[in-house]
Amino acid sequence: MKIDTDIRHVTKPGANLFRELGFPPDEAKRLQAASRKQINDTHVLKQQLMDELSTWIAEHHLKQAEAAEILMVSRPRVSDVVNKKTAKFTIDTLVEMLSRVGKPVTLAVG
């Protein structure tokens, strides 16, 4: 049995994926805006959590290897936190890392 791997369509950068999936124009525009907002909100939250971790590392004058041991992650993961590589982390992972250093995260819905 042959698996079909032919590419039939490529969405251009910046195109509205929802429109290309067949949603009516108004609905596609609304869905795209909601999607972009959610992505941005998640990015901002990750940055805030990473800022807290980076500040903690700096305040304790830790080298990345030392911080990695305390956070129970690899040194490159600490580098990714310090350099704000938000795409490499889930919110859960960042919250867990903050918890390990005695900085519990409180969620406020507003």
C-alpha cells in the first residue's frame, strides 16, 4: 500500500488559514483575530514567567550550570529561559521551574 504524500496546497505566509479552510470571510477574520490574540497572550505570559526566573538567577548570582541543577533542567534550557526563547517552553514547565525555586505562581482571572 502506497501512502499519499503529495503536497496539494501551500498556504502563503500571512494568508488567513481559516478562510482557506472554507470559513466564510467574516468568520475567518474573527477566528484569525481570536487566534492571534490567544497566541500573543500566551507569549506575554511566558515572557513574564521567564523574567521572574531570569531575575531570580541574577539575584542569586548563579551561573547557568548552577541554576540548571537547582531547576532540574539542562544548562541549555536555562540559557533558553534567560534568552526568552518562549517557543521552547510550555507555561506548565515555567510554572514548575518557578515552584522549584520557591516562587509559586498565582493565577488571577480578570
